[in-house]
Amino acid sequence: MKSFERLLSLLATIHDPRRAEGKLYKLRYVLLFSILAIVSGANSYRGICTFIKVHRRKLNKAFKISWKRPPSHTAIRYILQGLTAADVERVFREHAANLNFDAAVSAARVVAFDGKALKGSFDSFNDAKAKQVLSAFAADTALVLAHIEIDDKSNEIPAVQKLLEELDVAGHIVTCDAMHCQKKPSKQRQRRTRI
């Protein structure tokens, strides 16, 4: 499918953790089909496997592949858990930037930074707090441009500053929560640049 060519080529740049003889299924297709399964409501490795099993013939025809059966849920788990989070984030940022650039029509671009707690990420048995994630959201194209995990012993302020340095937001309108109106973080940033 032509609409997935750019995403597939980006997914092909992710390092495959498997040995050469264990690569029965190409990584880029496993990743794309996993994404499609999750978007369709799958929330487990078995759910991803079931999605591929149900739609295998259509996927084979659409992507010109010849899978006789889907990878098992344990194979999908092994593949996905072996990936490097930084590689996956890099690919998704590049894909979002491409989509955002393609959809850019107006001169006024708005990027909103907001932190959220991930639902169900707390662990009361091990006394672990819920994970906090900061996202950069392009309001005019409705795309998440990037996201990073907020450290347990920190807050959104240093995370926003880090993400601002990583993203090209020159010429954009940037919105943040009121907590980012403090003077202290900007003074610390100036001191770091003088040293």
C-alpha cells in the first residue's frame, strides 16, 4: 500500500534484535501490524496475534507478502521487548514530523506541551507511582510530535525544557501549563549557557 510506504521505510531503520536465522517475519511488518492491531483495540500480545490471524489474507494481499500464519504471541512479545525505546521514539518523531510538514497549510502553528499520568501504570504492590509522560502536540494537525517520560523525582518543567531543545519549534506558538511561568528555571538555563 502506497500510503504506508514512508512509515514502512522508517520502521525498517529500527535495529532488529533477532539473530539472522530467527527472522522468519520481517520486523517492519510485525511493527506495522502491531500498530494497526493496537489502534483497532488490541491491548495484549495475544490481541495483536489475533488481529494478524483474522486479517492475514487481507494483509498479505495489501502488502504483497506471503505469511502462511501469524507470528505467535510469544514471538511478538520477544520482538517488541527486544527493541530499543530510543530507536522506536526516533522513528515515530520522524514520522510525525513528516506528517506534520505535509499537513502544514497555515502560517500559525501551535504546539501544546502537556503532562499526563498513564492510566494503570501504578503498582500498589511494589509501591510504584503512576508513570508521568510529557507530550508535544501539534494542535493544527492533531499529531503528537514527541513524548518523553518524566522522571519520578522531577516534574514537567525540566522535561518541557529538554523537549523544547530537541524539537524545532522556531516560529511556532508554544503553550504550556501555568507552572511553566516561573522565573527560576529560565535563570538556571541562562547560567548553564554562560559556563
